[in-house]
Amino acid sequence: MIKLERGKKPEYLTDAQVEALTKKFKANSKDAVWKHKGIKRALLLSSNSKCAFCECELMVSGSYMEIEHFKLKNDYPDEVVSWENLLPSCKRCNTTKGSHDVVAEPIINPFDINPKDHLSQSKHRIYAKTPLGESTTVALNLNDESLTRPRFFVSDYVTNKIEEIYQDISSKSKLTRHDRNKLSTLLTSCQADHAFSAFASTALHESYEYVDVVTKLKTDKLWDEQMEELHQCSLKLILDRREKIK
């Protein structure tokens, strides 16, 4: 889970439309008034087409987007099409959260709260740093095998790649643009628009080889503004090592 920026409310959700849709839902709670392509498109854009909770890729085979109501729509009908109450979710997370009442027992809304302040990681699993992190991990079952396995594969890919790059340059007296581009490609795969980016970026920045490669690129004056931006953006996504709950 990473911090997300809530995008602009879709033009479809005018005040008048929100009022009309809310009234319609209250009259018939089976009416899926939130299902509109404009809402769906805006939500996908806000999360880089990933689940807001687990970071799996949406709109691919076997992982289609569902519109999640952070506050339960049946318990809080006035929020049924409130832009601040809608999140893009995978079916697994939407189903797992189920009837959890976030008012009675708060969990992290990544549009409003930075998950890294409340969650830590170890061996492809998520652990709580705070009580809010604990309730989030439990409510969403964030250590389900369907999540830990792809986190492992993503992290393993990044670890193997940075080790390959390190081995490739270790015997060179001077690096080239080609060497720089290899790391650029790897850094790009650790950005917020890639699946499980919190774990990918953590694997990269925890690597001693990465530090050495960056140092050598800087020494050979191949570290430019673009590389620094990729570095800083990925650095913002990392999760701290596991620690005891406060």
C-alpha cells in the first residue's frame, strides 16, 4: 500500500447529480448508482490502475476493478457517491473488507493517510507500526498468500536485476550511458505506476549493490536529473523494516 493523491472529482458528479443519485439509492439500495464510466475512469487514473489497498494491477485478466465504498454504503447512504468515499479496489480486497465499519474501527484510507507511517515490512509481509496499521492489516488480510507470492516475485526480480547490473559494472574502470540506462529501466519498474511498488522500491533501496552502482554513476557523471527524480520517487514508496507496535 502506498500514499495516493485523490484526483479531481469527475465532471459527472455535479452537486445536483450527487443529490439525485443519493436519493435514488435511498429509495432502492440495490440500485448501483455509483457504476458510471466517468467515476470508474477517474478512480483508475488516481491509483495508476492499481488496487488502492494491495497495489495489484487492475483491468487485467482475472483482476478487474470494483468501486469500493470506504464507509459502508448501506450504513452511510449519504456517502454512496461522495467522491471522498470511493476507492478503486480489486475484488479480493473489496470482498475481504466486506462489512468492516471504518467509523467504528478505522483503517487506512491511502488517499488521506500515508500508509508508511503505520505499516512496515519483512520478508514480503506487511506488519503494523501502529494500532491503525494493525486494524488495516487484519481487515484487509494483507498477508494473504495471493499477495505475498507476487510481492516475492517482484522483490526477487528487482534484487536479481540490481545484482546483475552490479556484477556487470564491477570490473569496468569507467561506466557508459548504456550502464546508466540499465539502472534507469530498473528504477522505472519501482515507480508508483507499477504493481506492488512499495515492495519493489524497498527491495531496491535495501540493496547494498544499488548504493554502489549509484555511487559509481555519480563518479562518472552519468547521474542526471532524471535519475535523481526516479530515485527520489521510488524512495518515497519504501516501507520501513518491521518494528514492534507502538
